[in-house]
Amino acid sequence: MPWNGDEDARRGQFQCPCHGSEFNRFGERTSGPAPRPLDLLPLTFDADGNARIDTDIVTQRDEYDPAQAVR
């Protein structure tokens, strides 16, 4: 199931469309079969303010670290 902005934001969760795992806004697994948090991908913004995500650089993680969050 894709991200449902209203419902998922209200619940504060993202549900994986493949296996039903749920993740909070930090990418931490809160339920389901996923063995670890969501991967991190570099995020930048171009001169027009468009978000760019580099899917060639994937950082796997075992747990959430507050240093991984962007304010």
C-alpha cells in the first residue's frame, strides 16, 4: 500500500507495501517481519528546491541514531 499522507501522518507510521512491516517517522521498525530499520539514502536539494535522492548510495543500519535525522 502506498503512503497515504493523511492517514499515515495521523498514525505516524509508514506501512511497507511488500510485507506489511510498519515504521515510524525515524524509519524504526515498529511491527512486522522486517529485520531492521529502513535504509538511509542521501538527500539534497537543487537550486530550484527540488529534492534529489541518490539511490546509488545506500546505508544499512541496525538501529536509529538521532544523528541520522535532519532538522
